[in-house]
Amino acid sequence: MHWLPVFLTVQDLFGAPQRILTTVQRPLGYQTADRHLVSVWYTQNIRRTFQFAPSAPHHCSIPSRVVFMETSEPTVLSPGGEKRACPEEELAHPIKRPRIQGKEGKNGGSGSQLSLDLEENDREEDEEKELVEGVEEEEGDGETFADMMKHGLTEQDVGILKFVSDHEGFSGILKERYSDFVVHEINKDGKVVWLNDLTIPAEEQEVPQTESEEVQVLTEEQKKQLEELQLFKNKEASMLIEVMEDTKERRTQLHKAVKTMFPGLETKTEERDGRKFIVAYHAAGKTALAAVRTAAAPRKHSWPKSRGSFCHCVLYKENKDTMDAINVLSKFLRVRPNVFSYMGTKDKRAITVQEIAVLRISAERIAHLNKCLINFKLGNFSYKKHPLKLGELQGNHFTVVIRNISGTDEQVLQAMTSLRDTGFINYYGMQRFGTTAVPTYQVGRAILQNNWTEVMDLILKPRPGAEKGYLVRCREEWARSQDPEEALKKLPVKRCVEGQLLRGLAKYGKKNIVTAFGLIPRNNRLMYIHSYQSYVWNTMVSRRVQDFGLKAVKGDLMLRGGTAHVLSEEEAVKHTIHDVVMPLPGFDVIYPTHHIGQAYKDMLASNDLDINNMRHKIRDYSLAGAYRRILIRPRDVSWEVIHYDDPRIPLVHTDVEKLEGKPPPVFPKEGKYRALRMEFSLPSSTYATMAIREVLKMDTSIKNQTQLNTTWLN
């Protein structure tokens, strides 16, 4: 459970409207927004049901307007200043791991979030999550969320300044439902990955299986009870199977039958009143899961020599990010998460389809999970001799629905034609730079400057803006005492970056910041310097587009066989802006020979960095650099404006619906609402956020969206 900020407009005791910021708890509970005003109740699903009721007869009336402020919240985005929240389906906390050019991130690095990010969503251990549940979030002096976010970043702060086309922007709701954002991976062969086959490979069907023989040891009644247990009828329940013929062979048959036929269930042998029982219990239950974690790994079955060691399959998931999905699958299959491999991680608030590979787990075992997992589906099985590698994919294919659009058909035509024919500036999206008043690129700059005191200060110092209460208290304690152990006591979550740095400082001392900083996972540390590279790249590209427009010019760079080449005046005439690349700063790149090359040097010099000496004394922080195309032209672009009357109906026909034989949605010629449904494919390391920004012509920053939201609320 955690607390979610919510704006409420309520009436005070004298009937005057008051706007306040409160929180509601997930998955069940309430917190009083103001003891003299209103109680907020949460039931079932945060995106489905909110009930506002007075906790005493003299309390306020039901509020007339509510705006939900949380990461990945769908919003009405309007160049004219209008923004509305849309309560439907479950909220999400997708995160993106920044990466250098050519590395794969969520949705292939294609950012998909035009919504409010209140915080980084760290993946803590279960026991830390339980500690957080009891932490009371205090709102202090009642500062509104808009006031807190006035310190946030805008696109201008990170160098995102230019648009390609001159069409007029329009408003629309992105991700009103998570099913409005569908991502299909494009594999290393350039083929879009679809889920369209749930059968197991023929070679496995031809081999006689022992499962049917094993299952014969179970009665029909036992199988029915085990199925109910498997299907979450009662996670904490267990079932006893008496061993009538008490031999080791018989007990082994029973254990194997339960685990093979009912994935997700664990078994153990117990003796009660002199009789032997096989106890079956749900591995997903809290008590059961604790027992599973301490138990020995299940015995491995023989693996056919002629079969590839890796079972490749397609994972279809709804509203869950890739790592969470892998963790769920590993628990049900009783294996470690590291037996899974994949080519890229995907966002949570979406329907995503991607390929995964599992080491020495049969397709039949994996296919059994389709019976008991919700919002998951696995299929298209095959056996191969190799795993998948991060970054192997070529990109992602997006199906995006923007609901309740305000643009005319002519505006939509102009916007989408420009996106198809010209593309969009390949900026690094706002996800790359953090969500608080201290952008990640500032920490990266301090690392490159070898200014470790500033690195420590930037990460730990108090900052304005929206943060979890315990982080605020931790920062305040650090500012007061400079004692890492005392500051750590304020943190129920120790696996966040702040907690990891404080643990390092407590262990190694404040005079050994470099070693203390090393306790932060390597990918998180590199995120900071990659963020600085991205900031420089965005800024320089905006300057390049401003000074030279959308054409190739003498002194630009292009790639030939992976090597950068400076264009001559004659060559520039033969090439277009789509051929031009710009460097991320590093020791192994060259720079444009026109004045933008000097602008790189000047920018780094203003940050006390030498562009000719980008090697760091700590090897991890040495920047080789890379090249990135200025413009990206999406492939396979198509779109249509559709009409609908019910905002709850799905507007995309999913892979699972096709497998189940459900007909595609039918839309009326006229309807209460209009939506833009677009499809396009992007290469890896590009941000879908920036493509949608080009269509809607609006600032995607949290700060701007919050201001729009406040304008609407008032």
C-alpha cells in the first residue's frame, strides 16, 4: 500500500469552496483530508470507485470536482491551458531507466508518459514495502501540489525547444485507459511480435508425457480442490492429501503431480496423528511465500538433449511493467528471475507484447500459467539454443489512442501527415531528467567534474517540490545533523538512492564519498552522467535546428558504416536532415565543424569540463560518447479519427481479444466524443512522448501539466 495525492474541492462549514491536497491509501482505507471537512474513502480500484461521504452530520457535502495527481495519470492536454483528469482503470508508476544511445529502455526507450510523475518508483524488498505502509504522509502547511511543482523542470530547462511542423496543436486525453496505449516489440529480425498462438510446440506433444500418469494419483475431487486453490479462491488456504500408500515413491508422485498440474502451488510432507499428508498451498500467499523462499529449490527434471535449452515465448501483459511481470512468473514457476531474458523493458500503464526466453522450463509448464494469471497471457512457444539479450530488438510498434480530441479533421490531417513525412526531433524525453527540483543531469555534471561533495549534496539536500514525507524528513535530518546514521533512521525504505548513499557514508565515512557512492547500483550511477549527455545533446540540437533549419549543411555529421563523417558543401546538397547525426559528448566522437561544434566546447567549458578530456579517473564515469540522429521519421504510420459515445469502451482490438474470437470494436459515424487512433513504429532509444508532443504541440513537462490542471480546477 502507499498514499496517493488527491486534490479535492470541498465546501467548508460556511459553504465556501476550498481546494485542499490530501492522500488516499491503496489498496483499502481512508485518510481524513481535514478533520473538519471531509473523509475520503477508497474502494476496490482507485481508478474506478471513489465515494465521498461526511464522517459526521455537520461535515461537508460531496465535492463537485476531483483531480487525481499520480504518475501515469491520463490528462487532457491542451495548448489553450485546459487539462482534466480521467478516472478510469488502475493508476500506475512506470519508470524509465535512462540509457546511452543504442541501449534499450522501457518500450525500447520510447517514452510513453505525458502524465504526472510525483516520484521515482524504487523497487524495494517486500519487508521495506511493509514498513512504508505504516508511514504517515504529512502535508505540512497545506501547500498545494501546483505550488510544490512550480519548482519542477520544463522542457525549456532541458533543451527541448523546437518543433518540426507549423500546424496548430490541439488537446486530447492520453492513456485515459491503459488499453489506449499498446506496444508490440519489433524483434532483431525486424518483425513485429504478436501473440497469436497458445499451443505448445509439436515436438513436445509428440513426446509421451508422464504428467497424465502422475495426475492419475489424484482423485477428481482433489483436482477440483487444487484448481480452486490455484485460482486464488483463497490464497492463504492449504489442502491436505492423505498418503494412503506411505512409500517414498508414492509421496514423490503426489508432490510431482500437484506441482506439474497446478503451477503456483507448493507442497510439503507433514505427519499428523501418525498419518502422512501432502500439504498443498499457494505460493503467492504471504505465509506460503515466506516458506517457499526458505525452502530448497525444486528438483530439476531431465531435459531432452535434442531440445534447445531456452523456451522462447511471447509475453502479453496489461498494466504491469516487465520486471514486475518477470517476478510474478518466477514465483509461480518456482525459479529465480535470472532464468528469464528479454530484449527490452516495457512501461506499466499499457498493454505490451514482447518476447521472453526462459532457461530449461518447458512450454507446457509455462502454458499452464494462462489458467491462473490475470492480465497475462503467454504463447508462441519455441525452443532455441540461445537466450535473449538486452538491446537486441530493433524497436517498438505503437498503437496510441488520444481520446476526446479538440482538433478538427484538417488539423489532425496536417499533424499526422507531418509526423509521417517529416518526423519529429529526436529529443530525449522529460523522463530522462527526473521529476524533482534537482534534475539528474546536475548530479551527472558534478560526477564528471569530480566534485563529490556536490554530488552528495545534490542527492541528499532538502529540495522543494512533491516528495514522499519520509524522504523530506530524511533530507531535513541530513541538513541539520550531517549524520548519515541519524538520517537513515528517517527512511523506512533503504533501497532508494538516498538510502544507499547514506548507508555508504555510514560505512565508509564522509571523507570517502566516492566509495560510499559506489554502493548505489551501477546502472543508477550511470543514469546521472547519461542524463548530462542527454541535456547537452538536446540543447545543441535545438541550437542546430534554430541556426540551420531542417536541411543538411556543410560541417554536419553523418554516419558511414558506423563511422562519423563531416559533410562537405557538395555532399550536403545530396543529403537531407534525416541523414544528419549529432554527438553525445565523449572521448571517442568528433563534433560538427561549423559553429555548433564550438558551441559544444563552450557549453562544456561553462560547466568546468574539457571537451578534449572526457576520460574520468574512475573508468565507469569515462564517456566514450555516441551519435544520435537529429530527426526520426516513424515507419508504418497510420491513423483514423473515430467517434464513440461511451468513454469506458475499448478502442483497440487486442491480441487476446483476437485469440478469443471477439469481434473488433464498431464505431458509429457520429458520436459524443472523437478520438485519434494512431499507429507508428520507432527504433530503439527514441521516445514516443516526443512523437506525440509533435502532434499535439504542447509541453510534456510535469510543471506545465500541473499548471494546466490548476487552471482547469480553478
